[in-house]
Amino acid sequence: MTARVLVVDDIAANLKLLEARLNAEYYEVALASSGPEALRLAQSWGPDVILLDVMMPGMDGYEVCRLLKSSPMTVHIPVVMITALVDQTERVRGLEAGADDFLSKPVDHATLFARLRALLRTKQVLDAFRLRAETAKDLGFEPMPDPARSVAGACALVATEDDEEAVLLTDILAQDGIRVVRAPDVNIAWEKLSHGDFDLALLSLWLDDGEGLRLASRMRAQATMREVPVLLVADADQRNQVLRGFDLGANDHVLRPVDPNELRARARNQVRRKRYQERLRADLQRSLEMAVTDSLTGLRNRRYVIRHLDGLLRNGGATLLLIDVDRFKSVNDTYGHAVGDVVLQEVADRLRSHLRAVDVVARFGGEEFVVAMAPQPAEDAALVAERLRVAIAGTPVRMAERALPVTISIGVAVAQPESSVDQLTGAADAALYRAKANGRNRVEVAQPADWSVTPA
């Protein structure tokens, strides 16, 4: 897995050593010897991971990390802090600054590359969502607000064979408002994961004689659990299992005896990243929904219904109702476009309320609507159309002290074998034109001659 790695250290020998090791693993490498230079490169070069020395003159690694995580341009870049300091408080300080991990000098390269692979997998997923979200923003869709920094209300699964450890972990996480569900073995853990909604899973590597890793692997193979962060709880002598866990999809780890502040910092980082990813996904889903929705009426738009009709035709046929609001131009000319919008919204609401959930009603453009349905006899489709006509004509559209009588004309077409979308809409349009010519406020069914008409 190749990627761009920015190495930040004020000592040239350290830079060259890491550069050589990373190049040997086919990573692209850029070097920075100070905090300001690192910040500039992070924005201009766009690294996938930053390896950041803590002890640097002027701006230290903690400040660089805080600035990286406070900028929208760099907040998503994983940061691994590297230091010769062994004080546990320094490790926690780095994690609280937003670092994704904290490695001690001299760097164990097996651990470094395992962490890089794990962080890069997560970043690739986030990058995909970020790219789509940025594309949606460029098209005019406003993003949702960033998730809150607080992790209160999150839910974590704690899977450990040790009851005392379960109580300890529960108490630690509770300090940040994280609710815990406990599981004493793999089977119970899997059952709870399968039926719950979790923001984090803490898995003991001793669970069921080493089945914790297998559980992590199963989670990554299950679509509903794939994005739940996994934090391994391990002994100091379980280094190889931890590295294997990273390759299987684990996101982070904590060593026994568990330091409360370190666990809280790591848990917060994982929950926040998950919520950030969920926000990006929600942005994408919302933009996709808006792209196929008419903003005035809330109905599907022309783009969506054309694709839907194409799918129906490829899977056995379709019935189409083409609907036009009679004399709508005079409504706009007489009362103004604001009143015209209210009329269109009311027509849309009535159409929607008089159709089945499986039928798709859409605004085709202007004052024109369509209903796409499964294939059915023309007489049945005509009855549906008549029901819609009555629903509109039967009650005036009321607004303030005004009541406007509104009617619609409908053209009905049932697809013939091998019909295309253009042919189907052309036949329905010809029937609609006939309904207009015959006095409006009526339903007409497409005749054989209508199938030779090309839609306007």
C-alpha cells in the first residue's frame, strides 16, 4: 500500500533514516525540519500520514498537531507522534492534541509500518467520502455541521474475560459519558454487535484464549460492523498479536495496566473519527437525495423518473400518467408566481396522497407531473388517473381568503413490448394533448396512432 508520508524532525539524521526506511517500502516521502514548514507542506503537498517529532525548537510537535487538527484542510490527515520521551503524561498529551498514535524512539519499524497500514486504510475510506462531499458542495449542496467534540452518549462494547477489567474499563469510559455494554466471551460479543449500534468496540486479546483477533476480523467482514472502530486491549508481551490485529483491521490499542487518561484519549479520538465519517456519509446521502428531488414540491424530479421508467421497462413494462395543470399560466399571470408555487405544492400533495407507495410521482417540469407505475391494463390505469383528476378538481386550492379552482388533464400510456422511455412518454404526451384539445379536466388513454408521435 503506497502513500505520501510527511516526516517532521529538526534533526537531519533522523529525517534521512526514516526517509530511507519509508522509501524502501515504496512510500513517497517529503521532509520538514520545523513546525511551520510542516504546516505549509501539509496543506500544499497533501500527505496521507504525518510522522511528527515532539521535541522541536520554536513550535513543538504538540502545537503542530493541534494546528493540523484545527484546520479543515488537514484535520483528516492521520498524525503519528514520535519522541524519545517515555513519560506516560507526554503520550496522553499527544493523543489529546489529536494524534492518532504515539511511538517511542528508537522507532520499531515493524510497529511503525503496521500502524501506517491501519491508518491508511481508514484514511482511504474518509478520502472517498470527502471527495464526494466536496463534489456535492461544488454543486451547491451545503454540508451538515461538524459533529460535536463531546463523545457523551456514545456506546461502546467491552469484550473481556476479566470481570474486574470490565468494571475498570466501564468506569474509565463513563468519565466521558460513554455508555458500555459488556460481553464476557466471543459468542455474546458477536450477538450484541449483531443487534446493537456501537460507536466503539474494546476487545481483549485474551478473550476466549485469543479469539479476540478472530472477532475483529469477523467484524471487518460484516457490512453492518465494518466501520465500528476496534480498540485492542493487550499485554505488553502481546506485541505480535497487536501488529497482526492492525493488519486484520483494528484501529488502535491500549496496553495493560491500562492508563485511564490514555484510554479516554484514544476512545475519544476513535469515536470522533467515526462520527466525522458518519457526517460525511450523511452529506453524501443528502446530496444524492437532493439531486433527484424537486425542491419546490418534494417530489422526485425528471432525472429520477426517467431512470425509474427505464428500469421498469427493462424488467417487464410500465404504465405512465402524464399530468398537466390546466391554464396554469393564467394563475401565474393573475395572482403571481408565489400563488402559482402554492398551487403546484398542493397538486403534488394530493397526487402523492392518492397513490400507492410503490408508485412514483414526480414533477416533470413546470406545471407537468408524471406517475410511473407497474404494467397494468389500460382501463385500470385510466381509473387511477380519474381518481387523481377528481382529487384535484373536487376541492379548490385554499390560501388565505382565496379559493382557486384547479383542474388537471391526464394522458395515460401502457408500454408496448420493446417500448423505449421516449416512445412511452411520446404516447402519453399525445394522449394528454388530446385531453387538452377535448376541453381539459379529463383523462385520455393513448391510442395505437399515438405511438408514432415523438415527444416534444
